[in-house]
Amino acid sequence: MTKRNIGILTFPTSNSGNIPLSNLVDIVCSISKTTHLITGNDGYSFFKNDSRLNAYEINCMHRKNAQNVLKWIFKYINTQLKMSYRIARLSQKTDLWIFFIGGDYLLLPMLTAKLLQKKVILVFAGSITESLKSEKSKLYDIIRPISRINCSLSDRIVLYSPILIKQWDLNSYSSKISIAPKHFLDFNTFKFTKNLSQRDNLVGYVGRFSNEKGIINFVESIPEILKRKPDVHFLLIGDGILKNEIEQYVQKNNLSEKVEIKKWVQHNELPFYLNSLKLVVIPSYTEGLPNLMLEAMACGTPVVATSVGSIPDFIKNAETGFIMENNSPDCIAKNITSALEKPDLEKVSERARVLIEQNFTFEKAVERYEYIIKNI
């Protein structure tokens, strides 16, 4: 394939976006002539010294920190104008653009790229509209039509799974949708090092402390889990706007001896924690294909998750993990207790690990994106 000059655009990201963005960057850098990345906040800090690409900083307030809708709209437009300016400046140095995290609601940059006659691939990292809907946010009615416009303007839409076409109401764009997970794992790092029988009854959550992730539901399930299995402990790794609320709940319910809350850990340290856990819980209202799920399964740690996004593509209930009927606290408690008591949990662990090792190599990810870019 003739290599092209490729630009990647994301809304300024937090720490939680660094790994999925890093995966995409690794793929694009391997197949492009030159790579340009427009991002900001933690994303820019993460990539600014990466010699494989040219990184450009766009900083802004994260949407969840907006004090009110009008203030958010002003900052949102200002951020997009800066991005559009940068796209215009890079016009002679790019052949196509990949819009990634938050890309479906970056309307002004999309219009700029199309006016400059650039091909645009819209890669859904998740669904912002589904997140806003689950939070009952006032921004939903603003963002949803913008996302639809960007889907219409893009030359290709990339999803992790065909399941998402219906879940995210994208049937109207099926003719331009390709399926291509950008996930791959370093199996020298994310590997099975400790048998489940040697692990304590430690249940973990790793991710943003935000509403759409269902973490409050999980925390509220802990007292019920302890009634059923008093020997269980819990580890929460991450950060976010719900951190204070979670800490207050833990203190109010005298759970401090049972629940440890830890800030973000370095990605290369995560396998140590995953190999210490008996279960990982993903109680989200909405997901794409969570990297954490794949990493946990590669480490032989069974996952208990809601049936959202493309999770059901890889977790078959009681075979390669556990699917919850919903993410209510009672349901979470019931499923975690049941999973911990499952006599063949070791076999679930092994089947999950083999599945991930067979499907998430770097070579497979590169091959799929090469095909998409070649045929755009």
C-alpha cells in the first residue's frame, strides 16, 4: 500500500484516553508516511515527546467540568476553532484525517477537513450520545444532531463490532461502516502470572469515576456482597468527578477496611494489579470495546460486565466471563457473589485468556486498518 500522510484528531483527553489513543497511534504510525496528532490535556502530555509523530496541543475544559451549558458551548466552539485552524495549517501535509475520541461531535473541524477536500475516517472510541443519554444530560439534545451530521459527512465510519450499529442507532450509515477493533495487547506485559486459587477474594474496578461507567452502582452493591461473602475486599483504581461521592459513601458505611481507592497507576503496572484480582467488574451503562476487559482476560482475571457495546462479542456468560442482566446494585451483588462461588472459575479464566491471545495481536489490527485506508 502507498503510504499516506495521516492526521489524527481527538478532543483533548484525560488519562483514561491515553491507552486507546496510543493503540491507534501505534497502528497509524506503522502504515503512514507521516503522522500528525491534534489533541490536548493529558493526551498531549503523553505524546508530545513521541518521535514517531508531530503532536499539536489544544487545551480546553473537559465537558464534565462545565459549570453550565452556555459556558460549555462557548468553550466547545472555541476549542473547535483552534482545531480547525490547525487542520487548515496542516492541509499541505495531510492526505486524510482520522477523527477519534470525541470526533463525532467535532463539527467545525469536520467541515474544515471536508472543505479542504480531505478524506475523513470517523473512528468511534465510544458513543458520546449514549453517555449523555445515560446521564440525562442537557447536552444530549445539542450533541446528538451534531454527531449525526458528522456521520453523514465522514467518508468511512469504524466501529468495534456490528452489534454497535443497532445499539448506537447507526443503521442509516451502514453502507459506510467498517468493523475494525484498534485494540491489541503486548502479551509479554499483559500475561497470566498467578493462579486464581492463589489470589485473595479481591474484586476490582479500573476506570473513570463517572456516571456512565456505573461505578456508583458497583460501590452501592458492596454492602450486599459483604453480607453474602464477608471475606471479599475491593480495589478501585482511577479518578473522576465522582471520587468524593465514592469516598463519602465508603466512610459513611464503614467500608474503609474493605475498600481501597487508588489513583491511576502506570499502564505497565496494571498487570500486577490484574493478577492480584479474583474478578474485574465493568458495570457500565455504555461502552465500545473496553481495553480493560481485554487486559484483564489476558491476565486470566474473569470479568463481570453489563451487556453493552461489543462486550458480548467476547464474554459468553459462564464460559469466558460473566454477563449481568443489568447494573443495579442488587444485580451486581448477585453476579459477583455467584462468580466467586463458581467451582470452575479457573476454566473460565483459561478460556478467556486463550480467546484474547488469538484475536488481539498487533498484526491483525494493522491489517484491518491498512485495508480500510487503502479502500477509502
